[in-house]
Amino acid sequence: MVKSFRRSGSVVAAALTFSLSVLATSAPAYSAPAPAPSPSETASPTPSASGSAAPSPSPSRSTSPSPTIKPRVPPTGPFAPCSAGKVLTSSALGKLYGYVINADTGKVLIDIRGGETTPSASVLKVLTASAAIVTLPPTYKAVTKVLTVPGQPGTIVLQGGGDHTLSRMTGDSYTTYYKPARLESLAAQVFAKWTISTPITKIILDSTFFSGPTYSSAWKASDRTNGYISNITGLEVDSDRANPDLTSTAYNGYRSTNPVQVTGKAFKAALDGLADGAVLVEAATPAGAVEMTRVTSQPITTWLAHAIAVSDNTETEYIGRHAAKAAGLTPSFDSIQKLVKSSLGPLGIDTAGLVMKDGSGLAQADRVTAKMIAELMVKVANNQSGLGSLETYLPVAGRTGTLAGRFNGPNAVAKQYVKGKSGYIPGLYSLAGIIDAKDGSRLAYAMFARSADGKKVGYAARPALDTAATRFYQCGGGLTR
């Protein structure tokens, strides 16, 4: 039967020649992405939203013989005492919480309020990411489906699978996310498979993949309008950025109040004449609905790498919900803390005092201890339970992610040797990760500089944390307070 609905030549071609290899377009390669907007990484009181470049594809395998890699032999000492006391008492650090462990020997080298709880900022992301790493297979992907409803010939269902990277971009435009599934590909498949002469009159938008509130009561309303975070829904495009196109000078990171409707309208438009008069209805998928087609996201490892590198709040919340659902928990804010405790507790990480109002660290009420984070980093440094992949995601001082522009001046000696997740919320700066020390030691560390007990922190806390990490690098296994 011949369709009478309009279609542009490019979309018709996509419908006729569709294959998995053209589901998404590539974004330009990059070496050090600018961080996505996040108050955990930006000290300005009125920051503007900005995008970050999409990561480049992994290099192809080399055909040359692999070099012989000798097993690493950790240094055992004796180490000459090397004090970090001066840098750790800097007034710029306010009330400091710090913990450093020799990851090779397990010896605690620094303990400053290590067992006391503190707000976390984006360092909390390493807990969410670690729980996801031990819970989800590396090949895990989110799936967005279109279904038909028997007995309702003009009705289709757009069923979200919790893919925040699903994109409404077309052509050469691209977003901060690497090779996302696109609505235009999904629409092209629908058009190619639409076998009746009547148009689509109803589109059911199913966002029930997640449950509970979509916006945390622990977040400020301005966190959404400033572009720091979106509503966390099962159906969303481009993390709900108003204009996510990084090729556009009109890029806008503002997030809406109803990303499900935004997605529905974008999908309706992508159908290009097949659904001009269709009504959009938010509801669960009717019983008996039949899948017509689907698109899939990049693997969870791609999400993890991006979320940690640029401190993407929305992405981290999505990662946490997928892991919670896979663990048999309700995919909601209430399950993130349960997920982390149940995933990391058995690995020997002391989660006493942990409070997670979210998975990203945006909430002021989140609480961790420096000891907890440093103990996690020991597991990461030693690749326990596959956690070593987290180390590859951590920003590298002076090289990548949110640490690309840091560790300057005298601290430049530690560039490339310090890896860490940084964070900022008003009243707190944080840094935690792994250091390949000068003497060959591997150190796991966590530091939180906080405004409390009459002490104040400002932007100077950031380089002060870098200075402390640099001293850890210089001292290595001989580090003392």
C-alpha cells in the first residue's frame, strides 16, 4: 500500500537503507573535554550552562605484537619520613577531612577526621559508579522501543528505557554524549514499517521504567534552570537540555519541568507527517502491545567514562537507577544508598555514616567519610571485583576531564601522576582518587575542605587541594602528617 504522508528525501533514504551502523553519527574527537555544568565543579555563584565535547572512539586494535608487560613490583620500603603537615594546615582548606592509604601495603598514612562525616559534592559519584560497575555487565545498554497496540490501529507507544542520551539531533549536529541513539533513526524505522493508510492519531509516552519522584527534594529548583541537573525520567532526550547542539552558538543547558512531553513533541515532529494530528498521552504501555522497533544506547561503560570525566550529574543519576533496578531495587532516589551499601559493603568498605540523598553529590545533605572513599580507592587501585575500570575513568591532573586545567605552577610536577574525582558545592571542595607517587608507591586518598566551625573555604581551596595531592605524590610511601 502506498503511503501518502510527506517525508523528506533524507529521511526516506534513512528508512529504506536503515542499518545498525547508521543509528548514530560520530562527534569530533577530543583530548580533554570541558566539564559539563555542575555546581560540584564550578565555583562561580551564577554559572552559565555549557556543553562538553563528546569522547572520541576507541582506537582500533594494533596488528603489531603486544609488548611484554612485566608485573608491577610494589615498593615495600623502608620509606624515609616525609611530612605533609604544612600544606594540610593551609587556612584555604577550612575544616579539612583527609585520609591517605598506601594502596600497596594497606598502611594508613594520613588520618584527619577520617571517620567523621562530611558533605561530599561530586566525589559521591565514585560510590554510585562503583556500585554500577559491580552490578551491571559492561555490555549493558538502555533500550527505547516503539510498540503498536492491537485493536487501536492509529496508536503507537514510545516506551522509554531510561536513556538520557537519546537524542533529537539530526544530520551533523551532535551533543555532549558519544554516538547516542537518535529519534530520527527511530522515526525512520516506524515510517518504513507503517503498513496502513491511516496516520498515527495517538502516541502513548511511557516513562515508567523509573519510579518515584523525578526531582529530588534535596535539590534547589535553580539547579534545574541553571542546567546542573534534569528531572530523572524513564523517557528523555539529550538530558533535557533546551538546546543540546554543541555545533550551535545558541546552545542552552536549561532543563524543562516535563522532559517526557518534550520528548514526545520531538518524536512527533521526527515522524514528519505521519503523526501531525496525533495526541500525546503519558501512560504505561497497554497490555498486549507489540514491539515494532527499537534503538539502543552506548554501553554503560561509555556512560561511566563520561559521567566521571566531566562530572555529569544527570548521567550519574541515570547510572544509579539502572544499577538499582538490576539489583532488584526500586529505581528511585530511595534506592541509591541501599544499592551502594549492598554492593560495596561486602567488599570490605566501611559505609557507616553514609547518607545518599542522590547519586551525584548535588544534595547538601549527602554525607560520606574520607576513610570510606579512600578505602574504596584502595579497591580500585588493586582492581578488586573489577573496580579497576574506575581508575581509567578518573580525570588525570593537567591532562583530562575536570582536572585538565589544574595542577599548575609548582604543582605541575604531579601532572599525569595524580588521578582524582573533584567536587564543589557551596561551602565544600573535594578531591579523591589514586596517586602514582614519585617513589613508585600507589596512594589512595580522599580530601574534603569544608566551611565549618568558624572556618571558611572559597575558590582558593581548589589549588590548596592540588598542593596537598602534589605533596602526597612527592612523599609517597614515606608520607606523614
